[in-house]
Amino acid sequence: MKYGVNDLGYYGDFGGAYIPEMLYPNVEQLRQEYLKIIEDPAFKAEFDELLRDYVGRPSPLYHAKRYSEKYGANIFFKREDLNHTGSHKINNAIGQILLAQRLGKKRIIAETGAGQHGVATATVCALKGIECIVYMGEVDMKRQAPNVARMKMLGAKVIPALSGSKTLKDATNEALRDWIGNPVDTHYIIGSVVGPYPYPDMVAKFQSIISLETKKQLKEHTGNELPQYVMACVGGGSNAMGMFYHFLDDESVKLVAVEAAGKGVDSGESAATTFLGREGVLHGSRTILMQTDDGQVVEPYSISAGLDYPGIGPQHAHLFKIKRAQYVSITDDEALKAGLLCSQLEGIIPAIETSHALAYLEKMHFKKDDNVVICISGRGDKDLDTYIKYFGY
């Protein structure tokens, strides 16, 4: 794969495993074992069976006719919001719990921002009867209270991150600290295409089911498996990587990744990593991140808890640097208005993360026959409080 990872765990200039010595055995065990495990026919059979019978895949590719009329192109929604637990996060959580079982791990930790990855992790731990601890920023716990309740109902212990901005970055820091303290019996289910190698590659492979299905479904809809545009929102970037994965080598397909501009890219309250960031190391990999001149991580801001992250996955950093994909950003206001529009035009209330991708349609110009696929990464139930406050319902 032209844009895939090399033997050292790098995508061009980005990737690698920058980790404390205490974590080396864990990460090295994963690196040596993950491909053997996930390519084993018995693993594949169990993974595929759970995706079909438990998650409800394949998720539909829906031709959004009113959107198509409005934007003058054939707009398709890849409906990851219809998965069990309400987002794409379950695809990766299923893959990693099966991996953890085969590695003999008895305890699972995870970080979560919007709570969707936490819910997915708690779900698969309940499914397999494995202890689950989820770290979540205190700020995110307040703005995503329904997801906190779901995790607790599923038997997970939710621990607030009280440092820094009390959001996703800080939850990730706490999870890494836990892993350092419990290296033998614990597997860390990272929720995005971030972290030390092999996580970015592993998570991308589990999420690649999104684009694999899309190609087949688009051919059924249009007679051609390749669209003109593929679009997705990006925080760390797992739904986007899953949506892009099987289109990467088809260079006729334009890839559009939409970050969170927050209150504006120049406002000081933003999470538009590629616009504001520089190369550096964050959470175990070399990537692009928002940082001060002396290398301190800048606190990100987005109304969307799932995009409120100061970095981007290393594969995304590579695609941005070599211009294989276009990285753009959308403000809070633009995203919220796009979420309302989708609700009223198509009867689908999207997660605010997804609304960022939908909002960028306003800035694009299409030819009449263009086929455009947008990943509807999650359901908007978790964001109703935010929508209600903004629109005054």
C-alpha cells in the first residue's frame, strides 16, 4: 500500500514509538504479534461474525436526495451512526478486545473524549467479561453525561482526568500513566489512529471496513466504486482513516478531512491541528500537533468533545504533508448549523463531530454528476444538550 506504514512504524516522516521504557515490553509484544493475530483465519471469522451479528454491519450507504438537490451532486452518507453504540468506534473496540483476549490480558483501559469510544470499549468488555477502566476529562464528563451513564451501566469504572484542560488529551495522559503502572495484565484500547506504532496501523485496519463496504455499495448505487470526493471529520482521525483507507491508492478520489476550528483558527480557541500545528511528538508518535515555541502542548478547544485534541494521527500528518488529502476546518457555529440542517433535510441528527464534515459542503463546488461520500461517524443523541442550548429549544 503506497500510503501505508513502513517496517519501522513510520508514514513518511511521522509515526514511530516514542514511549517510556516501562511500556516497551507491551508495545513490542503488540508490534510482534498484532499482524499474526489479526490475519489468523479464526480471528477474522470471529471479528466478521461480531461485526455482522452484534454491530449490525454492513452499515448502509444512503443516497441523501435532499442534500444532493441542495448541493448539486450525488451525496451519499455512510451510516456509521447506525452501528451498535451509535458510532464507528465499535469497529475498533471489537478488534482490540479480540486481540487482548489472544494476548491473555485480563484488564482493559481506554481514554475517551465524546464518550463514544468509552461506550464502545465498555460494551465489548461487558460482552467478553473483562474488567474495564475508562479515563475521561472532567469537562467532557459534564458535557457528555449520557455516555458516562452508559459506561457505568455497562460495568465500566469511569475515572475523571482533572489535569490540564480536563479533556481528551488529559484523559489520554492518565490512561498512559495507568498502563505504565500495570504493564503485564492490562491492554490499552486506544480509540483513534494515534499513539505509538503499531496502534495507528492497527486501528486503521479495524476501521478500514468502512471504506471496504463503501466501494462495494457505491458500485451498486452508481455502477462505479470510486467517488469523486470522500469526506470525514478529523480529531485524532479514526473515522476518516477508515473512510479513506481503501481509496488512498486511487488518486482520482479527492479526500477531504475536516478539523474543528472552534471559535476560529486565529481565536486562540481552536483544534485546527494542521493549520496551527508543527511537527513534534505527542502521545507516543511523531506527528503534527499544536505547541508553543518551546514545545509545550497548546490546549485545544472545540464544542465537539471528539475533535477537541491537539494533534492528529501520524498517517494523517503524512497525507497532509504530501498533499494526498486536503485538511480544512469548520467553526463551532458552522458545525451546529450544519447539524440542524441535516436533521431537517434528511431526518438524521448527526453527532457534532460529523456536523463539521457536513458543514464543509457549503464551501465546495461540485459538478452535477459528482459522487460524494460523507462518513456519518456518529449519532447526535449524545450532543442534544449542546444543540438545545445553542438553538434555544
